Amino acid sequence: MTGKIIALEGVDLSLGDGAARVHVLQQINLSVSPGEAVGLIGPSGSGKSTLLMVLAGLERPERGRVLLDGQDLTRLSEDALARVRGRRIGIVFQSFHLVPTMTALENVALPLELAGRPGAFRRAEAELAEVGLAERLHHYPAQLSGGEQQRVAIARALAPDPAVVVADEPTGNLDERTGGSVVDLLFRIKRERGATLVLVTHDAALAARCDRTVRLRAGRIVEDGIPAEPVGAR
């Protein structure tokens, strides 16, 4: 699809075995333009997080295609897919997923080192400064607040300068004030770098900050449109 950074075409996915098998995603067709911010919304169990994982190449669909800038991720080997994720997709999880035995600096440098990028620690230091943690480089996750840990996770996701950032309930484990500051940070950096942002959220205010919201129910997209409140210069 010309001009689309992400395109899902006829995506189906079932999880589980036997009687417990559940059709989690059903005939998903979705496209996202470069630089767009898209919020995935819907009730628990609607398939939002699974869709995000498929989009990020962390789950393979049973049927359909997942295209990243025209490249079909479903045709790649696991090694090739991991390389694409490492270069082009930044992932932010609700529960941070930091390595507890590594400092903030080491956590952010890790994906850069794994990708063989030169100057990994210099880049990691710059990214941590960008998210306001220049004074916390050598602290371990247990020594950081929840908001600080999520900032480290954002720095780690952004360090490889990905074209696409996906975030699964990025404020889910944070109080309202801390969550608000994390969201402000995420949208500011997205805007400054021109990255595409796709996020899962239950927060209506967060969804309204996106350029577009996509509502899921029972594994299907039931609504795809622009929020009622104009996005403006958020």
C-alpha cells in the first residue's frame, strides 16, 4: 500500500488448543500512515494487545499479511524478523520489562549492542538525558520510581531511532500525574522525530490525543476514525 508505513491485510489469529482455542483476531484490515498516532481501544479481551503484538512482529498471524513499509513480515525467518524489529520498531510495555540486574544506561544500550550499533553507551546516555534521566544513568530499576522506569523503557525503545513505536498500556501501572507526564514525553518525542505511534489504551483522554482511534470488539475492528476532539498541535 503506497504511502503506508504499516498495513495489515486479512489478518486472522487463534490462540490456545482444542476446546480452549480462541479466535483472537478476525479479518483485520488496518493501515497506518507515516508519522500518524493511532490509539487501539476497546474492552478487555477484544484483541487490542494481540493486534499490537502482531503489528510489531512478536506474534505471527495464521492468515493474512503484515507489511512494514512494504516488507511482508510474515514471510521472514525468526532471525530476519528480529533484525527488522531491532532496527525499525520500538516497543514500550505496561510493565516496563527492564532487566533488573542492569542499570538504566545498560538497559538502554542493550538493544543497540545486540544490533551491533557503534557507540551504544553514548547513544544510550543521550536518550536517557532526552527523557529527563541524565542523573539516573547508573541506578538499577529497583532504585527508580515507576515513572522513571517507564522513561527508561521509552528511551530504550527510541534508542535505535525506529520508524514505528508501539506501546501497550504505557500508563497502566502509573498514577494519573506520572502517567500524564509519560504521555506528554511520548508524544513530544514522537512529534520531534516524526515517528509513527500505535498504542493500546483504556484511557479515553490518551486515546483522544491520537490522530485516529481504532475500536476493537471480539477480535474485529468495529470502528476506525478520527476522535471527536480535534488533535491540533498536540
